[in-house]
Amino acid sequence: MTEQTPLLGGQVVISKPALQQLFDALRTAGYSLIGPTVREDAIVYDEIAQLTDIPIGWADEQAPGTYRLRRRDDQAHFGFVVGPHSWKRYLSPPSLRLFATRRTGDGFSVETSNDPPPRYAFIGVRACDLVAIAVQDRVFVEGPVQEPHYKARRERAFVLAVNCTEPGGTCFCASMRTGPRCSSGFDLALTELDDAFLCEVGSALGAQMLSAVEWRPAGAFELSRARQAMADALTRMGRGLNTHNLPELLYDNLEHPHWANVAERCLSCANCTMVCPTCFCSDVQETSDLVGETAARVRVWDSCFNREFSYVFGGHLRPNTRARYRQWLTHKLASWTDQYGVLGCVGCGRCITWCPVGIDLTQELAAIRGEGQL
Amino acid sequence: MNSTLAKGHWSPATGHPMVPQPAVITHVQPEAHGVMTYTLGFRDPAVGEAYRFHPGQFNMLYLPGIGEAAISISSDPAEPAALRHTVRIAGNVTQAISRMEAGGVIGVRGPYGNSWPVDRAVGNDLIIVAGGIGLAPLRPVIYHVLRHRADYGKVTILNGARLPADLLYPQEYDDWRSHDIEVVVTVDRADETWKGRVGVVPILFYALRPDPKRTTVFTCGPEIMMHFVVYEALARRVPKDRIYLSLERNMKCAVAFCGRCQYGPTFLCKDGPVLSYDRIEPFFTVEEF
Amino acid sequence: MEPRSLAEVLRSAQLFWGLEPQHLEKLAAIASEVTWTEGQVIFREGEADDRLYLVVEGLVALEMYIPNRGRATILTAGPHEVFGWSAAVPVVGKKTASARSLQRTRAIAIDAGALCAACEQDHHLGYYVYRTLADVIASRLTATRLQLLDVYAVGKGE
Amino acid sequence: MADAVEIAYFVEARRQVLPGPYDVTLVEGSITTEEEIERIKEVRRQSGLLVTIGACATSGGIQALRNWADVGEFTRTVYASPEYIHTLDRSRPVSDFVPVDFELRGCPISKQQLVDLVTSLLIGRKPSVPEHAVCNECKRHGTVCVMVAQGIPCLGPATQAGCGAICPAYNRGCYGCFGPMELPNPAALGARFIAMGQTARDVSRAFRSFNGYSAAFRAASEQFEKDAIPR
């Protein structure tokens, strides 16, 4: 163990096996570790215990509508990008009971949960996803009303970020200016080098956790190698998205014929919205026992691609895929900026990879812009 | 964005953003076929004490086992203790509410949304245009005007309904008229006993010669009706930022988390339901938006 | 009410307020004032079309009689509104609806034949009058469409 | 549930039969004979609410496969005395003959949906039966998409949710047991299957299973069948 605590903003080097010491320290501090692991032919986020649970020596190959795992010829610990899951699964779960009611003699009583919220340590958060979390922060905690469940999870979370040195085939964070380098929003951020990690300290909590880990100050050599790796990554993005005047472009093209073109291919299946790390829309459903003695309200993930989402008295506002895809893309890339001051897209590429028919928003947008295929 | 709108009145009086407070129905007033007004009193006196609302705001009404619905407040903002909602049977929740009687308990959370900018309209002539149940969220404005009549110039209420029996609050029109308010009423379909006007609400504008420099229009009703109210107002040169509409979309959360009530850049539960026409013009006639 | 010339009354009616004085005088010359008590039949469907009316005060119902169903009010015309316009658009040549006063009503009646002749003679006046009538007819059409939509009908439910 | 609901007619579970009319009737099975047409009309007359449950009742079922074949040939092949077999040439859903108030899809139906339906009817709320794609359920569960990650053809993106998305959780593509979702696009999904290496005939057969006779799947299966014939 080292004597001193690394400085906030400082860079240190830790050996690859020493990452286990950080995992142990986090577990000792009461965190559940959530990180990448191989399951169902993909790299998902799940509860992990050991360093060996993460996909060491695995890579993912991504293209519109396809995702394949392959073995790497090295033992890279984070030699892959983002998979079908995002951290919203843990911060804003797919299904959450908001409260329950019980019938009483004079009406009903309301019961809210007193369980302490989970304390998560997120392992391997990429730059795009750090921005995505910041985007959801604007939705759930930085608005006039705070969402208590999200807020509690978020405040208690520890974030171990990882800089992307090998962007994937559907990545376009560089054009969204959200990556590949992690700039803020983490406690610790790793850059994977051949034989060690360069670790940047992003918070006092991060520094404190490092005190249980063997580290040494970073030398000029490691810093320059990490810089070079990031610079290389920038040039290897799978695709790009032209963000110039996006809101105006979309607001001016609400009747563009290309929306009908997308609608011929789009399945309206909601996959893009479910894998998107910023999409936050939800439904609230009522459940009860057979006679209504007890009831509960449950919030579940929902999507603007589902008809019920646009229900108004007497009908549905967006009866077809043309209207739904337009709503989704216009929200992501135009009205989001009016609502939250930032774009709703972070360039993670999930919606491209996980669309069963491989619809690529960067290409659809280029078509709207009149630029044809990028 | 236009900043002249009344800001959303956040921090709902009922506390937790998603959890309702039980309230007791103290009175049920049948209004028209399938429409009733419920007077509610919070069971927790502290909640009742703290509860305030502005004209045009709404509450989420909850029935355990059934669900929740957004319902406008239709009573006098100066008397928050007599909280009234005029409910039209349109779905699950309103159907279940219609089966309730005095003494029944309903969950309430709110108030949510922004309000009709009655302060910005001080010194103006007011044209209040309502269709059907749309008069309910405008009635708090009328009560406000009755209490502050000297603050406003000429006040005209144009009110329409499908049938004479569907007209809301007819017993109050004489009181409104006694405060120097012109109340013009029309119906779409009349029987032989009806001696009043027949025709849709926007045609009531034909007789109006508003002074564009000092006129504010508030309208609430079926969306297609509001389209033509806007066109009539614009034809009379009422400025776009002085034509206010109350829009309706489905709401599940009322606190801008569920995403359902988006109308372009706005969340109707937070930035609305009252929006000035200049803010929504680009989207107003886009189909399936 | 203080007595006003027909031209003044015509001018104060929204319909002709932009008209030049000499044209207003021409209209006044072929116009006359009429009043009806409550419930009076003004004209019946199928009658020859000879006058159109501008309501000054009161309310007039335009009705159609549907065999087996009885009388139905299609629309009402109040102050500043025109009815009986079909007289100036002499395709049908007969009134297409019946008109009945719902209250004591005062109106200005304009002789349709004379109006057509005046417009023939003075195309400037003719353009103004027919543009105004086109406005009236267009508004009626829009209002009728909205009425057809039955905008207050309750939908299918939640 | 037993206290709140009186079962009046369910010969498999209870021998006693109570006379109609009934508040709610749940109907299983498709309509395949003349007698059944008359019977379902009588059931409709006796029932306040008529709910069809299962793929057979809602879309004609797997036996609707015969709708694309010669029934006479089947009966001659299968039965020793085909002259005693009286059957319609097509198997059709109940809604082709009488108005249906509500449908519970699936082969089999979801127990949870059935309980929710009965609860909703008792309490007076709208049953919370989703009409969106199975993909919503996979994603909520965290199931990795078998189509994207493994190249397995899956009808999930065109199929109505409600089953719990069981098959993809076991590395199988969805078979479409719950029938078409509210706004299916089987043409685009089938085109993707072909791009993944399937033949048009495979795609036609994929849509032609438990709900093959539902309008959307039927049109798709017939179109891909046509595409399979070399021109």
C-alpha cells in the first residue's frame, strides 16, 4: 500500500491485477459492483465480484443490426465498447414500484418503500455513457422537481470510467463531442495501456478508494502513450453525425418525405429507445389484487414507438411509424435542446447496432439534410 | 422561448411528486349529461392549509386499483379549501369517479402545470373562448375576473357546447353578466325549445371588433375548435403572444418524467398546459405530431 | 335609439365598413329597414329569392324542415351577420332554408335584383360587394365543416 | 378468484352447468364447422362481455394452416370414412362471426393476463394488455437480442408482447404466439431474415404458425410465398 493519497485531478499508474484491490475496496465500502460481463453472446452489465468476471480478452464487432463477440489475441481488459445495456437500467430501472395503497375503513392508506436505495459502483463507464448519465441527471434531478428514486441511486453511485481506445463500428461520440475521452462525471477514470492502467482521479471519493490500491505516480512515458491512444481513437470512429443547426434542420423538415421512407423499414419495435442511454420515457401502470384491497403503481420503461404512448381521449396522436420515428429523432436531436439545453444523443451507437433491421440514425439524418449516404 | 408566460408552479402542495394525498368528496354537483363537479377536502388538514392553486392548473386524481387522470381545477383560486374538479366521463378513471358519492375518498396530487396569465392581462380586454368541457379550466379565470373586475376592460365569454343540455354552469351566467361581462352562448345542435344561437364557437367572433392593442384571448376546447379560434383572433390582429391556448395530452406523471405530454419543445405538464400561440405555431397544424 | 341614416347603419355594420361613401349611398338607396317580432317567419324554403338581410339587432334562426323529423335550426345570424345571401347568388333562385326571428329583430333588407344591377353598372362596387359576400359564404362553409366534425363528441375512451 | 367469480359453464373443470345469461364468457377455439357458427351466435346472445382467449379463437389457430390447403384432400387422407366429416373449408377466428369485446392472445395465453383481465372486469378498469412489440419485454428483462447478437430470426419485433418474452431468454427466436403487434411491419422484418440468409419460403413459413391466419401475418406469409416462386 502507498502512504500518500493521490491528488484530485492527478494521474497514477496501477497494474492490471491491482484493479482487483479496487474492486475489493469498493465491496468493503458497501458497493454492489456492476460491470461488463459476458452473457448471452454479448457484453452486458451485471453484478460482478472478481476482476476475472469482466470480459478480459474479448472484443465486440458492431455494425447496423449486428453484434458479434470475438476473442482478442491479447488480454485487454476493456477491449470492447458498449453493449445492449446501459447504466439507466440501474439508475432508472425498467420496472419500479412507486407506492402501494391499502383499503382502509375511511378510504385508503399510501405506503412508500423504506428500503435503503442500492449503492452501486459502476465499473467501466465509457465517455458517451458518462454524458448520458449527465443528460438523465438533467431530466430527473436538475429540473424543478427531483425524481427521488433516481436521485438516491445517483448520489450513492461510484463511477469507475474507462477511456475508449478502440471505438466500435457504430460509434460516433467524436462527432457528438462526448468522447472517446472521459472529461468529467467520474470518480476514477482508467486508460488501458499494454501492461497497466493509467488512472485519473476525478473526485475525493475516488482518491480515497485508491488509498487501498497499490499505485505509483504516472511518468511522462505513460502519459504520452495514453494521449497517443486517445488521439488514435478519435480517427477510428465507425461513423459521424453532422450536428450543425440540428434543431432548425429538424423543425424545418417535419413534413420531409424521408420520414415515410424510414417508416417502410422501421419495425416500430422500440428497441432503439430501450437501448438508448438517455431515453427516459415511462408508463405508470396500476396493479391490484382481485378485489382492490391492495393496489400499487408501477413505473415501467415505455417508448414513443408504442401506440399507447400517444393516447389522448378518443384516439392516438401518432398512429403510424412515420409519426413515431419523426417524434423520436426530433426529440433526440431538436426538442431535447429546448428542454434540457443539450442534445439527447451521445453518439454511443446502440440504437444502430440493436435495431433489428439496422436503421442508422446518422444516415437517416444525412438524408433529411440532403447529404445522401455519408 | 417566450418568458412572458406564467412560470410553472412547482413544488406541488401535496409533497412527494408521485404520491397522492387522500381527499374526501364533500359534494357532488351534476352539471350535464356525463359531467359532474366534485368538491374535495384533503383529509390531512395540514395539506389542505398549504394547498394553493392558480387558474388553469390541474391535479392528478387517483383511485386505487383503477389509476390516475389529469383533471383541471374548476373552482375559485381565492377559495383553495373548496377545491372543485369538473369531470367528464371519458375513460377508466373518470368512469370510476362518476360512480362515487359524497364521502368517497380520492387521491389527489398537485397542483401541476402553469396558469392563465391573468396578471399579464391586467388592463386588457379579455375574450374567453370555451368549447364543451373547456369551460372548466377557464372558470377559475372568470372567478378571478369577478374578484378583480376593475383590473380588466371589456370582458367577453364565448361559450359553446354540442347541445343546450351540455352547456356547463348555465346557472352562473347571470351572475357573470351582472359583473359587466358579456356572455355569448351557442350550441352545435338545437332542439325546438332552444331560443339561442346555433353554430360553432368561432363564428361568435364575427360580431367582435377587438382592439388588437389591448386584447388578450384565452381559449380551451377541442383542439380543432381552437385552431379556428386562433384564426379568427389573428384575423382581428390580436398578437400571437396574446392568444393563449390550453392544450391536452395524456399525462402519466405530471412532473415531466414520463415524456408523454411532449408538444415539440414543451412538456404540457410543466411548460403548459397554457401556451401562447407564438410558441406553438410551428407545430400547431403538423399532422400526427 | 337615435335615428340614423341607412348609410350610417350600413357603415356601422361590420360588413360594409370599408366601403367608400358614394357606394354606401348607392346601397342605402336600394335598402330598407325591417323589423320582426319574436317567432315571425321571415321567409320559407322554396320561396323566390328577392332580398338579402343584414342583422342590426336581434337573432334569426335559419331552419330546414326534414320530413318525418321536423324543423332543425342549422345556424343563427345575429348582429353584423348576413342571411339570405343566396338571393345575390341567383343560381338556385329560391331560398334554400327558412328564416325565423328568435327575438325581436331589426335588419336591413337589400333588394337583390337592384343590388345585382348596381354591381353590373359599377364593377368597383360589384367587386367589393361580392368579395364581402364570398367572405360571408366562406365563413359559413368553415363553420358548417366544424359543425359536421361534431368536435365535442366524446371519444372511444381511455 | 373463486370467491369473486362464479364459474357457470366450464365442463372440463366443473360438471354443474348454470343457465345463462352470463356476465362474461371466455371463448377458446376457432370456428371450423357450421354447428360452431350457430353455437357462437348463441353464446354471443347469452353473454354480456365476450372475450376470446388463445390463438385459435383470436386468429384461427394452427389449424388455420388448412386454409391454404385442400381440406377435402386432408379428410380423405386422414379419415377412413370422410363422408362423415362435416367441416368448413377454413378455420376462422370467432371475431369473423360475432362481435368480440376483448381478446387475450397467445398459444398458450398468459395466466397473468387472464388474472389481470378478470381483476380489471371486477374492479372496472381497462385490462392492461399491451399491444406493443415483444422487444419491449426483452429489453426490460435485460435479455440480449438473439437476432442482433446471434443472427437468429425472431418474430418478436412484429409480435404483441404479453408472453413474458420467454423464447429469446432461452436463445430462441420468438415464434409469434401472441400474434401481430398493433403496428407490425412483417415485410421489413421478413426482408431482414432473407438478408440474414433465410429463403423466402422460410420466411413465409415463419409467419404461418399459430397466428398465421391473422391479417398481418397472413398477408406477409402469402407475399413471401409468392416471392419464393421463381419467375
